Amino acid sequence: MQIKDIMTKKVITLKAGDPIGSAVKALDKYGVSSLPVVGPGKKLVGIVAESDFFTKDASQLYLPTYIDFLKKAKFGEQISGDRKKQAGKLLKAKVSDIMTSGKLITVTADEDVNKAVTIFKTKKINSIPVVDDPNGSKLIGIVSLGDVIKLIK
């Protein structure tokens, strides 16, 4: 069986300039664990996963909650200029600030489903963008671990 037989063709996507709040809302609304980020012509430029919203340090700060806190806080003279600049920068954060980009993990529609299964197991991810060619240019779909599990039914 090929990936095109199980992939989702109508993909919910983000743009790099979208506010990260819109990414949070889309992940929640559509019940997915990641969303591809596209540029002009549906060119795949990145991916945002739920885990991208957590800081890398031990405190595991959830960025949308922190951003909401900053929006509601009354700063006044309470914080220094540098801290105020950092808070302002975080309030203006875009999808491009947290997305994974560069060499992305992708598959093509004609590849065997077993390749996706291997990727899910080895890379510990839940979805893989499907692109029109092995160089990963145009997004044409997405395959998720859930799509593969449905085959077991």
C-alpha cells in the first residue's frame, strides 16, 4: 500500500508570519499534533508540533500560557528595559520563531506505507508531510500515525 492511499489531502497549514497563537488555536481546533508551514505555491518551509510550544529547559514553560500572562500583566516600572524588550518580542512571536525548518522529514505519495511506519518509530513523530517530489518542494498531503493505525481496523 502506498502513502497516497491513506494520506490526508486537505491539509490545514500555517504561514511563517502567522502569530503563534493562531497555531495553538489550529492545533486545538483540528485535534492534530502538528501542522505544516507553507510559503508561496504551497512550498513546505517548516512544521510546528505541539512540543515546539515548550521551552527546552527543565521548567517546561508552555509559551502560549506565558504569552497570555504577559498580555494581561501591567508592567509599568516593575521590570527593566531589557526584560520589557524580551517580553515585547515574545508577545510578537510568529510561527517562524518556533517552527522546525531546514532539512524536514518528508515522504512522497508513491512511497510504501512501511516507510512512514519506520519514520514514526525511529523519529518519534506523529505526522509526516507528503511532498510532490523527494526534494520536498510542494506540500500535497500529510500522513499521520493515526492514518496508519486505521489500517489495523
